Amino acid sequence: MALYPQITIIGLGLIGSSLARAIQQHELTDCLVASDNVPETLTTVQDLKLADRTESDLADAVKDADLVILATPVGTYADLAKAMVPHLKDGATVSDVGSVKTSVLKAFTKNLPDHVHAIPGHPVAGTEQSGPEAGFTSLFQDRWCILTPPKNADQEAINSLTKLWEAVGSNVEIMDAEHHDRVLAITSHLPHLIAYNIVGTAHDLEEVTKSEVIKFSAGGFRDFTRIAASNPTMWRDVFLHNKEAVLEMLGRFAEDLSALQRAIRWEEGDKLYETFDKTRRIRTQIIEAKQDDAAPDFGRVHDDPEED
Amino acid sequence: MALYPQITIIGLGLIGSSLARAIQQHELTDCLVASDNVPETLTTVQDLKLADRTESDLADAVKDADLVILATPVGTYADLAKAMVPHLKDGATVSDVGSVKTSVLKAFTKNLPDHVHAIPGHPVAGTEQSGPEAGFTSLFQDRWCILTPPKNADQEAINSLTKLWEAVGSNVEIMDAEHHDRVLAITSHLPHLIAYNIVGTAHDLEEVTKSEVIKFSAGGFRDFTRIAASNPTMWRDVFLHNKEAVLEMLGRFAEDLSALQRAIRWEEGDKLYETFDKTRRIRTQIIEAKQDDAAPDFGRVHDDPEED
């Protein structure tokens, strides 16, 4: 028997469509239903055969589902939860893949009825691309998925959802929603904010031309343009929904940056060296934990047509 | 006939050893001499057969050279130039691969005699790794090399050096040293500074454990750890030698970041969206200019052992 008789995914972007592919590959449901408010997306889902059924109507999409997974920008969750309520069946689980969790837990517990298991989730995985074509089966392989269930959550519902994420290749960690938001503020949200910011700063320069920024981007800048190419709606919602934790981490980052700025101004080489040296080891640990490639330069291909 | 009868490279780290490999492959000299003040490095150079001759003594290394290339941290250049003076032959070219150019041009023109052609250079290429084992032949393929000759420089000397960099696969651009330092401040130096800084901020957190930072780094943080694993001595010298331009770009970056911080605090979603949307296009342009891979996630390998 499949893990869930019916799974409904709402939102078939990069994450939703990758999850659909992985659920199909690992046969985790008898009936996979895809719903999206963009008609073209559902057409693509049909063309790529990413679901057993597509539904443009939310009520039709969720009414027989044993598991509903929201994979739209987190700003849409409260309205979606409200709209689903009359149609959810007893004992269904509602989860999501959003990058913030405190506000999601609030939106779920405030809007969803007691006969539904609300278990927010966050697979820490992605690429800079968007849309159903960008997804792929192995996106969650060896990544972590964090679940932030409410205190009184049903253990069996947590276990089934854990099995789903493990089946698609992830490690699962149960965490308090507020702690999740602080951890992700430093490991994901702040990195995106400063990447967006430096690309914006470069974009606005008058004295350095755009073509110079592009030509000489291999000096480091290009690394930042990757995450600064991420979905703007999704990231707007992340910052609006994890405001306090992001502002706190940003405050620490800015303080540390001021200290480096001062060290440069006063030519304190030892202080610079100390900072640059202590950060080296973290990358080794990330590679040891299989959270990044060991190959230099992210494994980028350095073509040499003349080399044999 | 080879482009230069003898080429001497001082400093056989990632860049110096990659250049040595590329010079050998493309047969750009009859005699490639390698010199380094670390004895183990010269042993590795011998083992890997990266040069025709190794010399631990600087005078012996440069005395017959037609081209000397400094590939040590830029803080060493003034002393190296002074020490070389009595041994350089008439008409030799002295160049380098340093990431800053105004201070290098000053160090060269102040210390080198008139019978020598001083032509600073900067190949905008690299990885986060260091040392002679980390180098590879195709590092400069499709990258830009910027030359910043003084105003009265010998055109033939510029032409020969241009040919050398083109032969190893690079595009060459001639630029004013001060303009170089402003362009690279935004495309390379500031990116490294903020990468080092955010990794430092994460390193120092008390409430989020080191293991959490590592486990959940695939949310974006891991991208920054790559360039924050770069050679600390080299980067200390870059910031000490390009102080003014870096401080100016850092000032702009900090201003822009304050505006984003304010937009988050006051929940100005439209302003956030606008910033996140305008930065998207730059990555497409970088990929079109062949300065990064088109593959998502830098082409990182997403293994799925069960996929066929």
C-alpha cells in the first residue's frame, strides 16, 4: 500500500514539481493531484506527466487528499488554509515546503480545524531556477528536511510525513518553529539578502559599466548572482514573514562588517588575517557533511578543448 | 621560436602553477624557471615537472629571464622588485598576477630601472584552493586578463605579454590601473569581504550551533563558504592595497543594505520585490558572456543512485 492514498501538491514550481517527480519515482501515493492558480503551469504539469490529475479548483484538489502540501510563496498560506477548510477530510495532514516556519505554524493553527493534522515542513534544498520545468527528482537527496509540528501534534502523522521525506532521500529533523527561523535566518535568508544587495549595488554603479561587471564577474561576483536570481516573490515573502530573526542576524552581520571596514581603514592586517583564516575550516566541514561538492569552484567545468 | 626564450615565475601557488602548466602546454618558452621561498613548494614543482628548472635563489631565478611574473601575495612585490633590480637583464619584462594594480604599478615604477618593461597584469580567474597541486592548465580559458601598463610603456612588450595571455586562452583588456581597482573592488574584492564576513558572523553565533550552520548550509550559506575559503594572506594584502576603492564600494553596499533593512522592518514588500527582481537579469548576462555555467546550481552534481 502507498504511504498516502492521495497526495495533493498546491503550487508546481521548482520545489513542488521536484517533490511531485520524487513522489512518483518512489511510488509514495496511489493518486498524485497537482493544483496551481496559473493555468499554463498545469498544462506543463500535464505535458510532463508530473501528476495523475490536475485541478485548477482548490476544493476539488484537496477534498480527497490524505496529505496536502503547500508549495506556493508563504504569503499565500493563510488564505489557502482558510479556503481549504470546508473541503479537507477528517485526519488529513496539511504540510508545506516554505522557508519560514513560525508564521506558517500560526497560519495553520489559526485557520485549520482540529480534525486536520497541521505539520509545517521545510526541505532545505533548491536551485536558483523556478517553474515546473526546473524541478528534478534528486533535488532532496542528502539534504535536510525540517519539520516543525505544534506541541500537541499527532505522532503518527509526523511519522508518515517523516517517511515521505526520507523516501525521497532527505534526512529529517524535528525542530521548534522559532529556532528554525533563527537557524535559517543565518544559513539561508541573510545569504540571499546580501547576495541580492551586492548585485543591486553593482547594478546601480555609474562609474563601472554593466559590461565590466559582467566581464570581470569571475573574480567572485558571479557566485552571488546565482542566488540573487532566485524567485523574487518567494523571497519577498520570506523576509516579510521572518522579519525579527532576519533583522537580528543582519544587525550582527553589519556590526562584523563595520569591524572589518575599520580594520581596512586603519590597515590592521593581523585582524583581517585572523578573520579570513578562521572561516576556512567551515567549508571543509560542509563538504565532510556532504552538503556541498568537494570539487574546487563548485565543480564548475573548466573546458580546455586542446587538452586530452 | 618560443614567445619568450626564458620565463621565470616567482610563487608557485594556484595561479603561478596554473600559468606554469599552461605555458608548458602551449610551448611559450624554451626555459621555464620556477622560484618560491617555500622549499616544499619547489619540491612539489619538481615532482609534478611544472618547470624546466627550479631556483630557491631569486637572483639565479631572474638573471636570464625575458619575462618575470610575480605570483606571490601583492604585499611582497615592492621587496621582490628591489631585490631583483641588480639581476634583471636589459629589456626584460616584469609582470604579475595580483588582484590590485595601482599599488603594483607604483611598486614597479618606483623600484624597477628604466631598462626593464614593467607591465602589471591580472588574470581574473581562480578557485578557492591554494598551492601548486591545486593549479590546472585551463584555469585561464575564456577568462579575462587585464593589463595596466604605465603611460610610456613599450608597445612591443605589451604585445608579447598580450600574446602570452591569449595563448593560454584568455581575452586581454588594457585598462588604467585606478579604473581596474574600482572595477575589481565591486566584482571581486567586496564579494570576498562580505563572504568572509558572513561566514565569520555564522561562526561566532551562540544560539545557532556550528553543526546547524553546516547541516542547513544548502539554503544558500554554502555558496559563501567557497570564496571565504580562499588564501587569507593573499586577501589580507588585497584589502590593504586597494583600501580606498574597497571602502567606497563597501560604503555603497552598506547604504543599500540599510535601505533593504528598513524595507524589511516596515514591511515594504514592493520595495523588496523591486530589488529582488532587477538583479535577476545580470546572471543571464553573465552566462551569455560565458563567465559562468548555464547549468543550475553552478552545475553541482545532484546524485540519485536510484535514477537510471
